[in-house]
Amino acid sequence: MIQLEGITKSFGSLQVLKGIDLTINKGEVVSIVGPSGAGKTTLLQIMGTLDKPDAGRIVLNGVEVNRLKDKGLAAFRNKEIGFVFQFHQLLPEFTAEENVMIPLLIQGVSGKSARREAEEMLSFLGLGERALHKPAQLSGGEKQRVAVARALINHPSVVLADEPSGSLDTQNKEELHRLFFELRDKLGQTFVIVTHDEALASQTDRTIHLVDGKISGESANPFR
Ligand SMILES: Nc1ncnc2c1ncn2[C@@H]1O[C@H](COP(=O)(O)OP(=O)(O)O)[C@@H](O)[C@H]1O
Ligand SMILES: [Mg+2]
């Protein structure tokens, strides 16, 4: 599903990623943990084609993404990769439904179909009643679920989440985590989640430990 080989990345004289090899399989929920500054966000951004490595290869769903350029890369990213960030990053002037429609519209889906699909996705995530609200009218947990709906709407190969529950209270955090596993079980959705939350990490299939730009170890979680 995702293969990273020999990924390195520097910002100026600071080498942030020092040779990352990693394979993520379809339907896996993989967590990435490590101290602040270890390079987790950089790794996720590179995995998501939002940033380019200095060296190394990334193959996503059989496509060597290093070879894609501008328009082709943007279209590939919009279709194949869903993102969930710590802060929802919804557009404030649009309703929940419109925010979820945007990746479909970029993909060339008609307004009418996009609205219907967005409605269905929001209902599926238990947000049917909230479709016409703007982000400011939603709770933190609801905003994050709308962000998940937006990430899922194009049925991406993988959802990449960077501390998705980092800004939520305990109850909303647990609900969001439950949602990830439900989506994996129901849809076979693959997730890569950067997290500081040990409870979440321990529930994922595999935890990758990143320290100082290198994978220092990996633990399988046999009890989930
Ligand atoms: N765009 C950038 N320019 C310069 N330095 C950066 C940039 N992005 C990240 N860094 C640096 O790279 C290191 C790793 O950052 P990051 O990937 O955000 O770590 P983490 O998510 O594990 O906390 C940090 O020292 C950070 O300051
Ligand atoms: Mg980070």
C-alpha cells in the first residue's frame, strides 16, 4: 500500500529524517510516536506528498509518487490521500457539508452529486443533523469528525492524521479514536496516525517509534 525507502530530509543544515524505510499494509492502523522534534510531522507530510524528500522513494498504491509533477501530483493527492490535522482546518465560511464537498468538486464531480455524497458521508459519521452548520457552530469533536468526513470523501487509499485528537477533551478524544477503528473495520480504511496519546497508540496494529529522524523500533500490538 505505502512503501518508503531511504527517505532523507534536511532543512538547511538540520537533517530531520535520516533514512526511513517503512511499509504500511492495506487495512492497517499504524501509529507513529516519538518525542517532539523527532521528525514525525515531516515524515507524514512527505508520505502525503505535501513535501518532497531529499532522497528516497515513495510508492503509494503502486504509483511512484516522486515521478508525478504538479497537476498530476495534486490530483493524485486529492484522490488517494486523506488528511486529518490537529486543528480541523475547515474553511470557516462554508458549511460542514460544503467543506466535505470540496475534494469531490476538485475531482470534477458535479455539485449535485457532491452534495448528495457529502450528506451521506456526514450521516454515516453521525453528523447528518449538523450538515448545514458552519464550523463556528460545531463543537471541537464535531469539527474533527467533519474533517474526517472530508478526508474520507474520495475513498482515499490512506488517511494520514497528525495528532488528530491533540486538541480534544477526553470524551471527544475517545470517540474520535473509536471512529478510526470503526472505519477500518467497516471500510478497510488504512490509517497512519501520529500521536502522543498512549491509549490510542496501544490500540493500533503497529506502533513505529521515531527518534531523532530514525526509526528506533517498532512494536506490534498483539492485544488489539
Ligand atoms: N519547514 C521547516 N523549516 C525548518 N525546520 C523545520 C521545518 N519543519 C520542521 N523543521 C524542524 O525539523 C524538526 C522536526 O520537526 P517535526 O517533523 O515537526 O517534528 P515532530 O512532528 O516530531 O515534532 C524540528 O527540529 C523542526 O524545528
Ligand atoms: Mg509534529
